[in-house]
Amino acid sequence: MSLPRRLAIIDVESTGAHPVRDRITEIAILRVEDGEVVARWESLVAPGQPIPPLIEQVTGISDAMVAGAPAFEAVADTVAALLEGCVFVAHSARFDFGFIKNAFTRIGREFDAPVLCTVKLSRALFPEHHRHGLDALIERHGLVCEARHRAMGDVEVLWQFVRQVEAGFAPEVLARAVERAMKAPALPPGLPEGMLEAVPDVPGLYLFHAAEEPPADGRREQPLFVGRAQSLRARVREHFAPNVRKGRDAELAAKVRRVEWIETAGELDTSLQELVLLRDLRPPFNRPQEPADGAFALRLLANRRRAPMHEAVPIAGTDPAGWAGLYGVFRNRREADNLLRELAMLYRLCPRRLGLEGGSGACSAHAARRCAGVCAGRESAAEHDARLAAALAGVGTKPWPWSGAVGVAEHHPASPFTRVHVFDRWCYLGSVADAGVARELATTAVRAFDADIWRIFSRWLAVPAHLQHILPLAGGEA
């Protein structure tokens, strides 16, 4: 026989996807020996915590349904007996295995078993297909599911799939596929079983923590690292790949004891929420953030004889509608000086008049013929400064392309969230759930410029396909 002699086909439903924080709400098990079902068992389980509305909507399991159900501790002996001596079979098996193992751990009992993942089995047997989720298997193989997202309904589907592939493949082919599907992944030493499998395949942010549990008092903790991804599952797993063996990445992977994640509506939503987390939490393994209130622009000082002939004007938190005669957006002096050096090279400007070089008389660039000579009396300050103003004209914020505020509607197919982000004159006014609330926000919120958000939104707008998501608000037209 190409399949293991004893199988325990299992499915768990839970209050969420986190194998440590969330709890089991339902378990179903089929025990199969030598190709025959010898035991069939299912039970609701009292999770000891509320079932979120979204989870109730998906599974149909409510708080009222589990109110009189036994706790896991009361069914633990039954579960252990049904699983004893069997290969643990489930779809995305490490997820279910993680919930069962952590449930036993919480009541002070050990649990372990060889694991056969039917997702991996499907990939091994049907490599020509890209989708191997349970819905894809049902559609592709004509399987019958009486109750999708209920534990026994999903277990029955897996039993149909197991019998179908056993009948459809030569024993040696199936045996090789089973061997591949039972190969245990390299588990990061500090993470609990099932943690990586619980991370969803959606866009969002992930937070690595050094503590196994969040603070009991509910306060916000500083994570080790905050990352972003279009696919959370794939990106998080990359951090723990076998080739991450040295340097700062390896140091980070070795410290992680818990993974949290935030699902987002799309790329812009991810960037905006990431900025807030990095500023508020300052994770030590992320690059330090520039102070949000340090942004400034340059104003040229007319008829100034002594260098520098410009001044820094703070713009953080101001309304761009009131800007006049300002050039550039800089987070620090280094950014401004680097731009001025570049413009000096391109337009033969004087480093000394720009405040980049001290001393008196002709500057060092004049001897190399890179300065037109305002420092040596070869051109007037007015001529020099007019050339600088022309060079700076295209630097900084572009004219706002719309006559008023706009919303950016985002919804990722794999995510349940829809967000409308509201902007006006490059200022971020907030994010809401629908366009109606967005219009109200556009008329009531106060514009306050943030250089980092301006950069995020400007980069996002640079992709032509993104313009189709712009929704004019407050009477503005594209």
C-alpha cells in the first residue's frame, strides 16, 4: 500500500489564524486503517474567547453555538486516542497540527505525530496546476462538500481526495509523492508549531517579536522588526529560509519568538500603515526614521551679498496652499546640501554662494571652470541667483493635479478590507471604509504636510495604472 496504513484525517476551526493566540472552536477526525474508516468523531469546542464576526461569517460557528460545548481539556483524551499511532493528515497540515499541539501544550501535555499535508500531496501529484487550496481541489476533482468551513465537511472532502489519488496513481508514484508531502519543513527554533503556516497569503505588514506572548496588560510593545509584503506568507518564510545563516538577517531570525501581522487593502495602505508603525515603535532591526517634524524647504534671499543666499523654512505640518517662493522638500540638511552640490555641477553655480564652502575670493570650483565666477566678479549675484531659481523650479512638490481633495480606493482580491485614502494638496487626511465618509473627511480635515507621506503618495502616483483608482472628492475633478 502506497499510503500509510493508519491515517487520522483532521480539520480544526478556530477563532483566528494565530496558533498561539487563537483557540479551537471545532474538531473533526476520521481515523482510517488499511483504507477503511474505523472511527468518525466531531465536536464543537469552547474556545474561552469571543469568536470574531468575520470568523463567524466564514465558518457559521457563533458564540452561542459553543457556549455549552466542552473545553479542549475535556475532549483531549478522545482526540489523543483517535490520533494515536496515525499519520496526521490535514490540508496545510502544519496549521492544524500547530493548533492541536498548542492546545495540548496549554493543558500540560505533549503531542507529536508524523504529518502528511494534502496541499503538498496535491502539488507533488498535479504540478501542472497552480492552485491547491481546498476550494480548488473540490472544483478540479469533482469532490462533494456538504459543509465547507465546518470541520467534518472539510475532512470528508480530504478523505474523498485521498481515495481518489490512491485509485488514480501507481503505488510507486503515490509513495514518492507521499514522501515529499510528509517531509517536515525546517522549523525556526524559536517559533511555535504552525506559526509560519498561519500567516495569510495577502498583502500587509508583519511584526517580529522577541517575547512569546504579548504584554498581559495590553500595552503596545516594541517589535524587533516591521516588514511589508504583497504576500505575507512568502515574505515571512524567506526570513527563516536555510540560506539565512549569517549577518544581521540571521541575528534577527534567531531572536524571533512570535509573529504578528496586519492585513491591508493594498500597496498604498501598506505603506501608510508601515510609516506609522516605524515612527511609533522604532523597531531596532529597521533603519531609524528621520524626525517627522524636521522637514523644510529653501527660500532664496534676494539681493543678499553674503553667503548663503537662501534660508531653511520649516514646512512640516503646514498647509501647502500657503507656500510661496519655496523650493524643494528636505528631511535634513544633508539632503539639501546634496541637491545643491548636484545643481552646482549642472549649472555652474558657486559652492561658496550656496553655503557649501567657506572662505573668501574665488571658490575651488571656479579654478576648475565648474563655477561661472560670481565669487570672482565674473557675473553678478542676480545672474547667479536667477540661474539657481530656474534650476530649483522643478524641485519639490509638483502642482496638485486636481481641483480639490481626492480619494484612493484600494481593495485586494485576497483581502476582506476596502480602504479609501483621502489626500488634498499632497497632505494625507486619513483613511476610511467608504467613499461617503471620505467625502465628509475631505471637507472637514485640516491639511498638514508630511514629507514622508508626500514621497509615498508621489511614488504611488508615478505608476500610470494607479490613476484609475483616483476618486475626486469635495467637488474636485481629475
